[in-house]
Amino acid sequence: MSKEPKAKKDQISQWLKKLERESWQLELLVSAFTIFLLIMAIGSYDDFITSLTYKYDLSDSLLTFLYAFMVLLGVSLDALVIFLIIHLMLRGFWIGSIGLRSVQASIDFDKLNYSDFFTDRLKKKVISLDNLVVMLDEICSLIFSFAFLIMSVILAFGLYLVFLGVTAFSLGSLVTATTGALSTVISIVAASVFFIILISGLIYVIDYLTLGFFKKFKWLSKVYYPFYRFYGFMTLAVISKSIYYYLISKFSKKRIRIVYVLTLVVVIFNYLTDFDQYQFYPDKSDNLVLSTNQYDNLRSSEKYIAGASIQSNMVTDSFLQLFVRYDPRDNDLIQGNCPDFEPMKQDGWNWSMTMKSSDGNLRLTTKEYSDEDKAKLLECLSMLYQVSINDSIYSGIKYYFYSHPSKEQKGLVTMINSSGFKKGENLIKIKKISTNEEGEEVLDDFTEIPFWFE
């Protein structure tokens, strides 16, 4: 019985050694495909971050933690791409070295006919091709593993921030939902829980980055272990912990810390600085900056409409098409202007399926909103805006619901007769109703769109 496990163990060992010898092929394939997929995915990732502002009405606190996580996720993707490109280049160098070795295995210094002084130093300093091949192979394998380790470290920190944000939001909601003495007790408990999570999380991060500082103390390690298990599971660090411990046990911890610090400095420098020599050009749009976002013919199809848009900066048609984007953050404002009307859809999650009775039988069907009072919906939404062109207020504008071809953004569209436009430059001013601190309705400047008419 004892021979069978030993034979199986030897078989696994031989199989692993074979994989070690041929792992470079898998590394090349994975690196190439991963780089391609990540470059494609980064575009969708950027688009998703942008859509958070345009498509959803999320609280500022939730957006803060969500943006922090998404930024760290982007950093991890960028770091992974950079490390894999370096790995791919070094693997190409390694393959070239192997090919050169098959042609020229050693250096013929006599044929070079250098001086004795230079020849002696070259013999001491130039690495042999055999050693170079072995060294490059080891470096490439380490970079390949380290790339995914760095990604998991950054992603783990992002997940910790999300967990911290969700905890703070949940505890805050719990405190808000209670009153009186119970609210005071819950506030104290909530503050204590949040403080423990904050401190223990920071200890875990410090321990991870210092390569196990808190694991070295006998009495402290027993207290720290439950937190280590919890945060390892919560941040998905358990997935990469094998790579982590193998790397820090093989190489000098000092060198690994140097790599960590250098990577961190490069990442922070990249995200906190921007090389810009346009000193006399504004960064923000105003009435002196012509924004391509406001014109359908100039705006990229990948861009969202910030507020409103017309068909072109040069208008030669009989009608001007004006589109105003529907911002979900205005839902409370719209409801305040239409207090007697309640839409069929809720603000947030809605059931996409419903049960209907037909001939005494129940059946599951797609939920429809065909009975919605669309005219009232249109009135509630359109009453937010006041449109004027060249200081002439346009009243009685007829709007339609419209899904704009640019990112399928929902909003209102209207056609304005161009007979009242002046030749040359014209200016559209849109004001939006809002509520001030005293609860009074006021008209705030929403956007301005200059155009030229002929």
C-alpha cells in the first residue's frame, strides 16, 4: 500500500518538472492573450466608470468608495499589462539568446584582437551565454508570477476600501433608523465596530506590505490570526498567498520591499502628476470654450452628452434639433414639481417579471408599463427647463421622449424653427429649475450652446 502513493508522488514530481521545462511556452501564450484582452477590457472599464455619473443617481459617499475601488482596479490592470509586456520582451530576448547559443556557444576573445587589459576585464564582466539563458529564464518566470501578485495586492486593497465603505454606510443607516437612547447606544457600538475594522484592516495591510511583521511575535500572532484569516478571505488574498509566500521565502525581503516601494512610487507619480505645457489654456469649459460635446457632428460616438446637444455647430436647416439629457439625479426634483403624480416604476430596483391571471391560470410574463400616463411623465420632466435663444425665451416648446444615438442616452428632444435666428453667431441658453436652501424654486444656469446660422 505504501508503494502506490510513492509511485504516484514520483509521477506528479516528474510531471511538474516537465511543466517547469516547458512553462515558457504557456507564459508566452498567456502573456500575449492577456495583454490583448486587457487592452480591450480597459476601454470598457473606462466607459463603465464614466457611466456611473451619467446613468445612475448614487450617493456621494458611495461613489467615493466605488471610484476608489475602480481606480485601484484600473491601476492593477495597468500594472499587469506593463509587467506582462516586460515579460514578453524578456522572453523574446531569452529565445534570441537560445538561438544565438546554437550558432555560437562561446566568445572567441582571440579573434576579437583586443588589448590584454580589455580582454581580461571582458572575461570577468561578460556573462556566459549559458548563464545568461538560465538567468533570463528565472527572471521571466518571476516577473510573470510577480505581475499577478502585484495585481492581487492592489485589488485586495481596493476590496478592503469597498468593505470599509459598505460597513460605514450600513452602520450609518442603522444609526439613522433609530431614535432616542437606543440611537445613542447603537452609535457607540457602531463607532466601536468601525474603529476595530479600520485598525485591524490597517494592521493587515501593514503586515502584508512588510512581508509578515506581525506574524513574528508569538503572543501577537495568535491575536492577529483570526483577522488575518478574515481579511485574507474578504480581499481574495487567499488566491495569491501561495505565490506570495514562495516569493518572499526565495528572495531577500529587502529586495522585495524595494520592488514594492518602486512600484508604489511609480503608480502614485503616474496618477498624481500630469505633464502639461499648455499654460495659457483653460482646463474647464465655460462660455469662452467651444465644447465638442454639445454638437452631434463633432462629438465622438464614445462620449456621453454632458447636458444638452444640437445637431451641428453650423446650422443650415429649417429646424434646430435640441436634445436635453435626462439626469436620474433630478428624480426628487421632478417628483417635487409633480407631487400628485406617482410613476409606475420605482427609483431603483424594479421587478422585470410579473404574474398574470388568464382564464383562471397564473403565468409569468414580462412586466410592461403600457398603462403609464406618458403625457404626464413628459410634462413633469419638461417643466424643469427654460430655453432661450439670443435672450428670447421660447415658451410652449413641444418635447418628445428620445433615446439619443450617442450611448442611447435618455432625454427630451424638440425641434425649433430657425426662422427667428440671426445670421452668424447665436446662443442657446438653458436654465433648469432647482430648489434653494429655503425650499424655494429658482432658475439656475444649466448650459449654453453657441452655434452659427446661415
